[in-house]
Amino acid sequence: MRVLVTRPSEDATRLAQRLAALGVVAVAAPLLDIHYIAGDELNLDGVQAVLFTSANGVRAFAMRSSHRTLPALCVGDATGREAVAAGFTNVKSAAGDVAALADLVKNERDPAAGALLHPAGSRVAGDLADRLQDAGYTYCREVLYEAVKAAALPEAARAALAAGDPDGGVDGVLLYSPRTGAAFAQLVRDAGLSDALGQVTAYCLSQAVAEEVQGLPWAAVKVAVRPDQDALLALLA
């Protein structure tokens, strides 16, 4: 089995290793390029915990702060593992989406104990800020990186889709975010390769991702039962 991996390069490398253990060949085709924003050491005065909604947020924070003792509340297990790898000593995972993360915050943290820092990109999905502010928390979003969409479908993806045969083609595409889904849909149309998806399955992390690619002529669109990587990879079985 061969699948297109549309994740940014840093995430794609680790994902390819997991796929290899499953007997799946990964074809790297990153659709977003992560640009980290340089700057001074982050001011963490008054911050009671850090909220991570992506591995990129963990990496961006680690580039701008040496502090690792603050509680790190993470949207999912993969992000939690990234936080542990970065040296955080108190890590908890919501094992879900931003709604699950907001619930974790409400169970774990007191609104009166201080602010919640969310290291994030220039664009965010979901309503984490509203959920927390409505519950009385002080939510602070710090933009530490930008995810820049590819200008064209990566050559590896174009070649694999154009091949359309068991030896050179692909059986599926892994899509992790609505923005990546939208980018894939636009770029595959721009490349004139929509019809090549007739024997390809879209594997989507969530229903929101699936909605971005529903207009393409897939063989099938499958959605993970939970919005985490383990559930997504379980679809490949």
C-alpha cells in the first residue's frame, strides 16, 4: 500500500516511520511549509499553563522559551509526545479536538490561577479561545509560526497521481487538517489531476477535513473515529 503524506516535512518524517511499521509506503508531499517567527524570550509572567494544539506549536515555543516546568495541556497524544520530547515535565493530553482540550483545561486548571498561553500559528482552527473565555479563563494566543501553503502540487504527488498504477501510483491520501484538505483540493484541480483520484481513498482526521475534499471524485472518503493520529492510521487496516 502506498499513501501520500501531506504533512509538513518535520511531521512527515516521523509519520513515514510509523507507516513503514504498518507495511505502508509513504510518499512525502508536504502541502504546508512551517515558517517559525524569531523573537525575544517569551514573557511567561502570570501564565499558569501552556496550551498546545499542534506539534508545530510545541517546536515554536521551544525556540522562544527555555521554560519546561509549566503544565503543558495538549490537544492530542501526538502533540503530547512532542511536548515530552521537548522536555516538558508535566504533560497531559485531551486525546481529541479543541473542544476536548477546553474540557481538559476546565477539569485541570482554575481560572483564577493565571493566564493560559496558546503558542499558535497565524491561522487557527476551532473555537478554543471562545470556549475558554466564556468559562472565565484568561486566554492569550501567541503567534509563533506561519503555515504557508504550497504554490503547486509537490512533484512527488503529481507523479504518483499521474502514474495511476500499482507500481507508481498511490492508494490513499492522508489529510490532517481542514486547511490541508482545502489546499489539496485546489492544487490537484490546478494540476488537472482530479480524475486520477478515482481509485484513491481520502483518509481524513475529522469530518471538517472530509468536507474540504468532498467535491473530488475519490474512490472513498474515510474519517477517523477520533481526531487523532492513531485513529487515522487505524483506517489503513
